[in-house]
Amino acid sequence: MAYFNNQKARMRAGKKKVTFRGTMANADWIALFDRAATGDLDAIMKLAEGYLLGSYGEKNLIKARKWASFAARKEHPGARELLEKIKKESG
């Protein structure tokens, strides 16, 4: 289960969407975030792409760059290309 700051947030997470530090979180997103937090490179790339496309609420290019940069440091094959897309989107 994802890390939550308080017990109420943990209880609500399984029942409905909750705000998780500015992100609309549902069970699928929480599971993806958990996998990324443990170093799953495919999950890290999915998070980066999701933040780039706005899949988790508003687009967040800072978070997209953060996750894509981490994947690039771990030598994920698609990370450099994703970083270029983020750079173009940033202007």
C-alpha cells in the first residue's frame, strides 16, 4: 500500500479517489506509484508519461522530468526520448 501521512487517507484510498499531494489518486495509480517507488523502471516511465500527458489531473512537467530523469539514470531505453518530449513541451 502507498505511503500516506495519516490513517484517514489510508482508509479513504480503497473506497474512492483521493487527493495525493495534488494528484487524483485511485487504486491503480497508488499501485503504480508503489511499484515506481520500489524501482520498477516500467512503472517509473508510466508515471513520467502520465504526468506529461496530464493523466493524473493537470499536466506536471516538473514531476514528468523528475521520473523520466530517474529512469534515464537507470538506463531505461525510452527515457532519453521521453526527456526530449518533456523538453519540447516545456518550451
